Amino acid sequence: MKLVWLMIVLAAAIGTTVAWWINYNKYGQHGAEFGPLTLDGSVNATNVIDVVSQAYPSKLPKAEIVGDSLYDFGAMGPGDEGEHTFIIRNTGENTLNLKLGATSCKCTLGELDKDSLEPGEETKVTLTWTIKTELNAFKQSAEIRTNDPANLALRLEVAGQVVRQIAIVPDAWTFGEVATGEPFEFKGKIYSYFEDEVVPTVLELTSEELNKLADIQVKPFTAGEADGAHSTARQAFEVITKVKPGMRQGALAVSFKFGFQLKDKNGNIIPPEEGDTDPNDYAVVEVAGRIVGPLSMIVGTKLREASGSYIYDFGKLDQDDSLKAKAFVVLKGSEKENTKLTIGEVTPAEVIRATLGDPISRGTMVLYPLELEIIPSDKPLEYLGKSRNDFASIWIESDNPKVGKMRLAAKFAVDARP
């Protein structure tokens, strides 16, 4: 029996010793695995950097892109292909390993001349791209992976402007906020890359009201360094549009159309393609701004501002719902005491009526109570704003030429009433 117990104790001792030895070799050698760290106080905050540096000398590779990692190609046209060669150098003290990494869908990396660089050596890598975008700017990238612990991926980028046969600068022409009764202007530039001569023909805005007040001037000029990416344009035009006072209050978002024809080298107008009834080609740019004035309304849960005018939403009304609503028109500015507001055109007049109450002075403003009333009908009424003309409309006008008019739209659906 004693022999059995002796064998058990001996087996346990051997097992424990073997387990300790395996565990120590795998996890306990802190100096070998994680650095020369000790628990006896010999390594502390003041000398830890020196101790680690002595144990692990800084003989590491270092990846460096010679020159700029971003190549600006200037201007290219849609479908054009470009190519640029970058140089990568090892400025470290150990072998630098390189590997082609990911690229964006419009870029391709060429093969590396060398995928292993000794200290001081360099290699070339070529990046090619094709201009495929509807935008006016192009930017793509590629990566080179390295064993440099401080720079595991080198990012190579190409960027520039996409120029079409006609380029417009800026992308949108704006004039900011302009007070009603004041003139304003907006301008932009148009660049042509056609080999044939561009002859401007049609200059117009897609707003009849704005067209009547606008004086559009086109001034040809020669593109140069000041035009940046468009310095190589064959022709250039500055378009200046001056607008007389008279625009109604509200946001403005229209398009400017630059119509043109082409002349061949003999000075003859190139005819349109067969079946094309319009002899002109067009370049189009958005024009935006806001005409602000002294007239506004106090918005609420049912009354909101929309594109410079206001919309009152009655909602869908049942038999017992009220057909009346109240709101306030606000008149501000230096002309508030010299102005009288009235109800102008109301459409459809047989569906809705509007009444302005007596003005109420409130410090810097004058309030006009406004009452709206839907006129009941023996037929259902639906003005739900599904299109621009699918509203009832009320115009607020003034007797002062310095205060423009303002539109209020009404949206509703009413059941038939006796």
C-alpha cells in the first residue's frame, strides 16, 4: 500500500514539474518575449527607454516617398488616360520589403522594379488612371504595403480637374441675399476646348420674370495662368448678368443657358446634325440666390416657409371641421410706417377668400392679422399641392414700390358640403 502511495506522489511531482517547464518556456520568459522587464526595481520610468534601446537597437527599415505623395495632373478630359511614376526609397537601417496594395477602381499600379530595398536603395512604381466621372474633380489613390512599422502602407494619390469641351466656373453662379427693390448681378466664366471657334448665340435664363430684368453681357478673354486648370483653354468668356430692381421676394433657383455654334477653319458655321431642329448647342449652369424683403409671416405647425413663399396646410377636412384659419403677416424695416398692405390676386376666387385686419404695431414690426376661409361647395375640393399649380394662392401686396409682394399658398382637401 505504501508503494502505491509513493508512486502516486512521484507521478504528481513529475507532472507538476513538466507543466511548470512548459508554461515557463511558453509564457514566462518575459525578457525574451516582451523586453527586459523585471520586478526588482532596476527598470523604472527614468531609464526604461535606455534599457529597451540597448536590448533592441533601432535597425529598422524606413519607407519614404521621394517628393510629394499627391500628384496633381492639372486638367484632363473625360476618357483620357494618365500615368505618373513615384519613387520609393529606404532611408532606414534594415531591408525594406514592398508589396502592391489596394487601388481605387479607376487606378492601376504597375509592377515594382524591386520589392526588396536595402538601406539607401530606391525603386519606381507607376500609377495609371482613366478619367471616368461626371464630376469636375478627379481624385484616386493606391497603396504600397511595407514592413516599416511606422509606415505600414504608403498612400499614392493623383488628383486634378476634369474638363469637358465646355467648362463652367464656378459650378453654380450665386448672388447671395439681395434686398427687394435693389439691383444685383452675378457672373461666371465659360471655357472652350473645342478645336473649332465657339460663337455665342443664345443667352437666357429659365425664368421669364428674371429675363425681363436681366442685362447679360459676354466678354471674350484669353485664358492664362490666373485661370489655373483652365489656362490651356482655346477660348474663354466672362458672363456678367446685371438685374434691375423688381424681382419678387423669395428664393431663386433657375438655370442660365449659354447657347453657341461652331465655326470651322474657313469661318463657316458648322451645320447641326441631320434631324436636329435646334442649330445651337448649350452649356447650362445653375443660378441661385435669395430676394429678401420686409414681408414675412409667423410660421407655426400648419404654416411653413417654402422657397421664399409660405404654405398654409389645412389638411384633409371632414364635414364638421372649421373652414377658417388665422395667421399673421409681418412687415419690417424702415418703410413699415409708410406702407399699407392689401390682399391682391386670390385664386381660385370661388374656392378661398382672404381678409387682412387692421395693422398692429409691435416695436420693430407691424403685424397684419390674416384670416383665410375655404368657401364650401357641393363638390369635393382638392388642392393638395401635388404640383406647383395644385394650390390655392393668395398674394399680399403693398402700396409702396419699395416693398415687394408675397405669395401665400393654401393646401387642403374638403368633402362636399350642402
